[in-house]
Amino acid sequence: MADAGVLQLNYAGYIWYDPDSTFYLAPEKPAARQYIVSVARECAELGFDELLFDEFGYPTRGRLNNIDESARTLSKSAALAQKENIDKQINLLQSEIKGVESLISEYETLITQTEQEIRANEEEEKRQYEKFCARVRSMEERGTVSYWSVLFKALGAF
């Protein structure tokens, strides 16, 4: 993986190594960030559900003054443009969050109304069943119908 497009370079354009002969990715390079993303995607495809990337940053020991840092700094206009884009993303996300919160509120209201309707319907069903039982009891007592005939008619047996 010794690709100059993703690694720290020295001022001569060669790959920079620390005293242990370790080379470092250059976080400021888009190709380095893309490489990390591709590693994460490959791990996810293999079934990993967690990854820990530790110490993804700049070297802290060795001949640090030999590292070419020219690519690390943004011009003021580029930094302001980047900040403006981030601010736009933040505003868009805040707007989306407000919309989702509004929908959640509407759904909570609908859920409350539906729960009340269900309770009212259950109470009405209970009253209707009590009326039905009272009527069947009355018909049985008068001898005009038996409980069993009512049940079998309801089941479509007669």
C-alpha cells in the first residue's frame, strides 16, 4: 500500500518514514480518506458490524520537520467555503429534524385519537353484547327461542 497518493511525503516527494520504518496515511489527502472508507466497506461486506480506527492522524515522532505540510493547509477562501457548505448542511439537517418532529407530533395525536376511539368502540361493543344477552335471556324466559338456536343461527347452522 505504499502509494504516494495516500501517504505522508517528505519535501523531496518521497514517502516519509518514522524511526521504526513505519509510513503514515495523510488524512488531508482525499485518496487516503477514500482508502479508509473502502477498508470499512470491505469489512462491513465481510460481516463486521464494528470497526475501530485508532490514531488516524499525523505522525508524532521522528523527523517531523521533513514532512511536506503544504497540502495540509487550506486557503482562507477555501476554508470559508468549506465552513459555508458545512453550515448549509447543518441548516438542512435542522430543517429535516423539525419536519420529522412535526410528523411525530401529528402521529402522536393520531395515536391518541385512535386509542380513544378503540376504547369507545370496546365500551359500545360491551353494551351491545349486554343488550344481546339480556334479549336472548328474555326470549328464552318467554319460550320463544332457546340460547342454542340463537348460537347455531349465528353460526349459519340452520
